[in-house]
Amino acid sequence: MTASLHGKVAIVTGVSHDGQVGQAVAKALAEQGASLSVVARTKDNVVARAAELKASTANVIPIAASLTDEADVRRVVAETVSAFGRIDIVVNLAGGLTVYKPSAEVSVEEWTREVNNNVLSAFLMTREAFPHLATAGGGSVVNFARAGNAQANMLPYNVAKAGVVALTRTFALEGKDAKIRVNAVGPGLVDTASNVGMMKPKDTSNWAKRDEISDVVVFLASPASIGVTGQVIDVTGWGLA
């Protein structure tokens, strides 16, 4: 079984800034033949990422949306179906780590934002896309959890990603009769521009690379992963999670 995605339609959220995982994932799916809706909150960013993909002959539309807003999520799904006629793949990448400080210093606003951006966004997008995946004869949802144990100074993120794992396994159970696979990628530290800028590491040689993450997403999105559902696949590079 190959990883070809010709004829498939994917929604990829969190495709915003240059140097981030969303950019790498969208590029990898397009290279395997998928048509794409790429989604991010900021219009200029998502339009720029879509333009890069179009320059490589990808069939792609950009959609600016807030993925913690039900109406915006419904619009993302509706515009995708209108443009391409179906949905086969959903990659819930929106969210990520934005609060990095001691737990005692975390505000309620920071907690709520981090949890909603990671968990609520994945819930709303998966819920809205599920009937379309079933209509297409099954498909794949790929969420983003995290590898390894909790780390200090990341309390809202740690909690959010634990929620993503529970969400993944619950939707996998509910999607099995419709042949909808629901899995998650659990990255370790990834060499994104934002992670490097926030954490200021002395060495990233053991961190996971963006292309390593996107390769696993392609596997989970493709027919090559038939029979794999409800799983979290850790991608840690050569470091310890």
C-alpha cells in the first residue's frame, strides 16, 4: 500500500507562519497529490502559505478562520466541500505552545486560550467534518498531541495535549463503523521558528525536524495506515521526550 493521496481532499489547520510544522505538513500532503484547504486565523499568513503551494502546482484554497468559533469551523468545512466536493483528511494542527512560564504565574485567560486553541479547535473541526468523512467512505483525522511526560513551565499546554489524546481515542471508537481513522502525532521538541525563538536553546540537533513530523502525517492520512486508529505516534527526533 502506497502513501499516494491523489484524488483525496484535506483540510489542514494551523498553516500560518513560515518555518512552522503546518507549512511542512501542507507541502507534504500536496506533494502526494492531495487537494487542500489550508486554514489559519490571520488572512495574510494563510494566503502567503497557499501562494507557496500554488507555485508548486498544488490545488489549494486558503481560508482565514478562528477555529474556536463554531460558525467559522462550519464555514471552513462548507467552503472545502464547495471547492472540492468532498473531505477525506483532516489535520488538526492549530494550537501549539504559547504559554511558557511557571504554573503559579499562569493567568485564567492564558489557561483558557491555550486549552481552547488546542482542544476545542480539534473537537469542533473533527465534529463538523465527521459526516463528510463518512460520506466519502471513510477517511483520516490526524490530531497533534505531545510526546513523553509533562514538562515544567507548560501547564496549560500539558493539560491541553492530554485532552487531545482523549479526544483522539474517543472519536476513533465512534468512527470505526464508518471506517474513519483517528490518530495523533506526538511530537517532541520540534525545530520550529517559534519554539527556537521562545525557548532559546543552545542546541537543537536532537530535536525532531519538521519534515519528520510531516512524513508521519502523510502515513496516517494515507491508505498505508489502514488498520491504525486510536493511536498516538511519538516523533521525538534523536532526543528524549
